[in-house]
Amino acid sequence: MKKKAVAPVISTVLLIVIVIVAVALIMAFVIPMIRENMDKAKACGAEAQLDLEYANQNITTNNVTIRVTRSSAEYDLRGIVVQLISVEGTEVKEIDVEGFDPFESRVIEILWRENITSVGIAPVVKLVGKEKVIKCDIQTAIPVNRV
């Protein structure tokens, strides 16, 4: 009996098993990440735009007032993420905007405690046909006017 032929067969089988396990691990981690990025790209595409017209901060109360206009596109807007940037750091607040229709503008007041240098916004969008809600990346950031 030749024992020399057994070692190459075993190593070939082990190599095949290692490749199958590696492919399974890649599919388990990479495919969901790609799917999530594709969902975000669909939900946060060019049609899901908000326009930040102005950002004012009251010099006595430090409250911040922003005016946001929604684009003309039909998408399921669930909220707005507001990024408040100051010299002390950055704070993010999520604001519910139920019933915010296309072409509509809203003035939103945010109770605040310190001086803000700039404000950024991003939409929070529900995917069509799914229960998943996605927070888009900050689209617009503008300097704050002190009034």
C-alpha cells in the first residue's frame, strides 16, 4: 500500500474546506454590509434633499432657529438630523417632522445652551416597502448668524 498518495489527497480536501469556510465568512459579513450601503444610497439619493436656508442663534437665550425646505421629490421623510457645531464640540439631535410635504418650508427652534458656529442637517428616510429607517449623512452645513 502506498502511503505517499494519501497526504496530497488530505491536503487537497483541507484546502477545499478552508476555501469554503472563508467564502461563507465573507458572505456572512460582506454581503449584509453591501446591502446596507445600497439601501442607504437608495434612500438618501438625490431626491431626498433638504435645503437649510438659514440658521440663527439668539444671543440672549442661545436658542437656535433654522429654516428647512424640503425638495419636490416624493419620499417618506421621518425626521431631520440636526448637527450643532461649536468650539466645545459637536452635538447631534434628531427632530420628528411628521407631515413635512414636498416644497414645504419649516422654521424649527432648538433649545440650546452654548454658542454654535455652524449647523448641518440630514434627512431621516423610511425605505419604500420596508420597515427600515435610515439616517442620511449630513448634506448641508452653514454658519450660524448671531441675532
